[in-house]
Amino acid sequence: MQQDEIEKQLEEMRRLGSISSSDWQSYTWKNELAEQKRRIEQHLREALTGAETEHSPYHMLERAIGIAAVCMRRLIECRLVTDRFRDTALQVHEVHAKADADWREPFISRTASEIFNNYDLTARHAEKRTPKVISDKMLHARVIGVLSGSAYLPDGLLIASDTQSKKQLFHFSPPEIALIFDAFLRDEVRMFSDGYMDKDGKISGTRKVFAIRE
């Protein structure tokens, strides 16, 4: 390559400027998730005890659940959790929609209307859902309600996304929702590897990357 061509390339590089960046890090999202876990515990307790507060614990719960879900999603999407954790289903409990009920669509302005009409609140069912499924449903929550005083179910949170709500609701007691967050917070990546692979899974080319997190 001629010297003048090299000078032109260097000049163009200078004209393009520079870009500063870093690797994705888990502590930023985990710190925020830990804070929202604390807030959910606080506001759920306020709602269940009828505590007098300057804020609405229900409004604060809606906010905290949404922010916590974003943190969970970013930890998964940025590969800041181990592959094993990402692919391992966590235990949740679900309340099923009534099979024989005349479904009543909730008003858009309400976070938990028509619950008694639409769902069988006499039982909940243990299920296994992946971390991504749980965080997706929480992020797109159409239903957020606080159940208390039931003879059938523990006091706790009812959460469901728009696509989920016509089939079932998640039901979390306060310790159970804390366990979901703790599962994310305790998972730690100790080894990672990134590289390229081709369509046959061989390590070559630059069109597709692979990522391993252990």
C-alpha cells in the first residue's frame, strides 16, 4: 500500500471520531434488582397491612415490578447469567382461568378487575417456568393485584401478562417472589467465552457469534 493511501486512511479514521464502550456487567442490573426486590417487599407489606403511607403502595408495586422485570430481562439478554440458570425452570404457582366462566375483559384503566369472575381462586398449581418466561410475563404485566384474606390461597401478588391472562395468573406469596429475585441475584458467571461459528456449527466466519456462560 502506498504511503499516500495510508495517510488517507488514517485521516479518514480521525474524521470518524472515536467510540468508547465497555463489556456488559451484571452488577449494574443486580444492584437495581436488589433495590426493587426491597421495594416490592416493602410495598406489598404496606398493602397487606393497610399501612398509612404518603404514597399508594399499589402504584409503587406496579413501578417496582416493571423495573425489576427489566433488570431480569437485561441479565438474560446480555448473557450475564449462566447458561444453566437461563435454561433451568424455576418453581411458580399459577391460578387457572375458570373453564366455564363467561369471560369479562378488564377495563384498560384497571390493573386487576374481574378477577373473581374470570379465575378459580380456590386453588393454585405448582409449575416450572424458565427465568425468561417469568421476566417476560412480569415486564408485560396486564394484571397486578394483591390478594389478602383468602381461605384458599396465601396472601400475595397476582401477576399476569396480556398474553397470559386469559389462561392463568402467577401467584406469589411474599417469600416466593423474593426467591425468584434471589435466584437471579445469586447466579454468578465464573467463565465466559465468545466466538464465531458458521451455519454448520464450526468455529469460522464472522456472521454468527456463539456465547458460553458458566
